[in-house]
Amino acid sequence: MQMHLQYMQQAIEMAQKSVSVGGGPFGAVVVQNGKIVASEHNQVTLTCDPTAHAEVVAIRSACRQLGRFNLSDCQLYTSCFPCPMCIGAIYWAHVGKVWYASTPVDAAQAGFDDQFIYEELALPIGKRQVSLVQLAPPETGNEFVLWRVKLDRIDY
């Protein structure tokens, strides 16, 4: 348990560093076999990139360090429960386990209300605030046919 606390402390230190340099109050650490392979913080405001959440930045960094996009043998320590986007990235990266410190309630009290996105995702597509409209020209779907028959594809 002591090692887990050390990794979480690193994630919290990254969150505090982020605040000090003008980023959001979030940090994340990716660990593989007891070794930190990525330690990152939120960079949304610093890079004008709304996807640069600490978890996503840490996943990107870990994938570059390890030379692969599958992190199933890794654990992620994050200073706060991941938002819906970050949870999606965690699933896409096949992260083995996620440890978090602060809760969504803590984040909401600081002005980060991810609950809105969770509620939106639970609604039927036509009832969401962001309009999602299918536009399907005749060639729609051909890319999936090409993918299925590609013999040298790299599955993920």
C-alpha cells in the first residue's frame, strides 16, 4: 500500500504543479511493474487543447515511452476521479487499474462539473445539448470494409 500512496502523492504533486503554472488542478501518473513511466498534469489552458487532461496527457506520454498503445499491464494514479473523456481514453488504452484521490463532488465544488456530461451521455442523442446529425454519403461504410479486409492491419 505504501507504494500506491507514493504514486498517488506524485499525482497530487503534479496537480499542484499544474495550478502553479496556470493549468487545471489535476495530475496523473502511469506505473508499469512498479516503475513510473509517465507523470503529467493538466495542460488544457496551457496548450489551448480541451483534450489535454492530466490522464490523457499521461496516457499519451506512457504510450510514447513504451512504444505501444496498449497499457493493460499499467496502472494509472489520478488526483481526481476521471471525467467521461478520460474514462474513454483509459478504456481505449486498456489501462489495467485506476486509482483516484478526489471525487467528482470535490471537483464540482471547485467548479468542474463533469456530472453534466454524464447526464448528457445518458440522454437519447436527439435530446442532448450538442446536436449530433448523421450525414451519410453513398460511400459511407467503405472505410470499414477496407479495414476488415486489410491483412496487415494492427488491431486495437
